Amino acid sequence: MKAPSKKLSILTIVTWIVSFILSFYVPPTSPFIWLPDTLLLLGFWPLFFAMRMRFFWLVFGICNMFIGFVLYVAVFFPEKALEPYHMEAMKAHMNLYHPYWAWFLVGLVSFIVGLVICTSSLSIWLFGKIKNCQKTDSTSVD
């Protein structure tokens, strides 16, 4: 695995730090409550661009869409079922501070980008193999 460049690593770290700081300053009633989570997730993108393992995009997208789905289901989870475990505060925190659609949308975009990158890489590799086979066949006939 190729190590990411220093600039991309610094961009990732700065994005994560800004996200972490914003999580303390953006109130839950703000229309920008999605920003800390979104920046946290987008902080991975520079590292994914730098790496050659393109399937990470797909895995990252699927995992984030799953987390978004879980956060969406948690909105409708009955309070009575959480009482024995004293988890009402956690549900309230998840509903207020972690909008499910931010996780789902970042996951969906990541999955689509990963699908495009993987498909194009696979196509380039296959066409290269076909050309090599054709070149080998034409030289062996002589």
C-alpha cells in the first residue's frame, strides 16, 4: 500500500480537528448541526484518493450508509424499550447531534465514487490484458 502524501495527510488531520472543534460549538438546534459529522467523514476522502486500494471507497460508503440507516431507525425506536437499559439520554443525543441523512448521503456519494473508480480501474486493467493477449497472439503466429 502506497503511503499517502504529506499534504493529503495534513488536510485530513486539519479537517478532523475542525470537525472536532465544531462539534462543541454548533448547538443542536442549529441548521448546521450536520457539519461536524460531515467534515469528520469527508476527512477520510483525501486518504482514499491517495491510496491505491479503491475498494475502500465502497466499504466506507456501505458502512456509512448502514450507520445512517441505524441512526434513522433509532429515531423511531420506542422509549419504553430503552428504559430498562437507561439509554434514553443516548437516544436523545443521537437524534439531536448526529443527523442520519448526513451519514447516509456521505456514504452514498462515497459508494458512487468508489463504484466509478473501481469500474474504471477494472476496465483499464481488462483492456490492457486484452491488448497484451492480442499482441502475444499476433507475434506467436509469425
